Amino acid sequence: MKLALRKARLIAHLLHGMWIVATRFPKAGADGRQTLNREWSLKMLRLCGMQLVVHNDSARLDRGALVVANHISWIDIYVINAWRPTPFVSKAEIRQWPVVGWLAQQLDTVFIQREKRSDAKRIMHELSDRLSAGELMCVFPEGTTSNGLALLPFHANMFQAAVSASAPVQPLCIMYEDAQGRQSTAPAYIDDLTLADSLN
């Protein structure tokens, strides 16, 4: 019963996110949209039983930087947005996900078709242009998720956009801990796990 209630609350929160983006974003300026995104993402973490803890926030870059992070779970996006809302580069399949895909598209996500080598060049130019315009962009250079215990090899082409735009790179390390403060792999979205299963 508790699991069903938690899933229902998450679905309701996602639908509320659609309502916020559809009705409140058009009237809000850039700062207002960031505030709405951050507050919504913080609540998403709370509904998942998580609390955001940020270390060394004084090193945060707020303009024209390529944010790079390790990738463990679909929840990583909400962790980063709860810290500082940032558009992402994401695999094209996510655009087809119910609700989540629509939200990602409205939040300026750049979708990449990973099976098409030529798409990497298009993405690099788009990221470079956005960085040059002072925007932030976030990429997961591992290209896939892991259990978070070690880094997978990076796809170096993701960094070319920062080189082309002469933009700084902001590294992030995402780590999930259990109630005892030990590193946890429970949120990992890996192997054959489905989105529905990952909510259990």
C-alpha cells in the first residue's frame, strides 16, 4: 500500500510539473522559471525519500559553463535541478517517455540520437553556441548510467563544445547515501531495470 501511495504521489507531482510549465512558465522570467524548477525538483527528491546535500557550493559557476557529472539514475536530473536548474543533453528516447519526455523538452533539453554518429557533431555545435551565449548546459560524459561506485570511460567529444566556446567546465560528483551515511547503489538505473521497477 505504501509503495502504491508513493507512486501515486510521484505521478501527481509529475502532472503538477506539467501544469506549472504550461501555465506559470510563460508568465515568469528566467529567474522565476529557475525558482519554480528548483522548488519542484526539491519536492521531487522529498517524495523519493531523499534530501539534497551540497558540498563546496562556493565553487558554483552560474553562467556559460559546461556542467559534467557522473550518471547513476534518472533522478540525477532532479538532483542537479534542485541544486541549480540546468538544461541537459539527453538520449533521444527520453523524449518519448510519458510526461517526463514532455517536461524535458519544455526545459530546453538537447536530445541526441546516439546511434547516429553525425548527430554528435550537431550537438557539439548547438552546445558551443549556447555556452557562447552565456547559458549553462549539463552533460553526462559516461554516456550511460552506472552503479556509482566507479566512473565509466568518458566520451571526450562532449568536451569539444566547451573548447570551441572557450567555456569553463564545472565538474559534479553525484553520490547517494543510505540513512546511515553509507554510499548506496539503490537508486542506480542500470541493466534491464525499467522505469516502473526503479520506483519500487
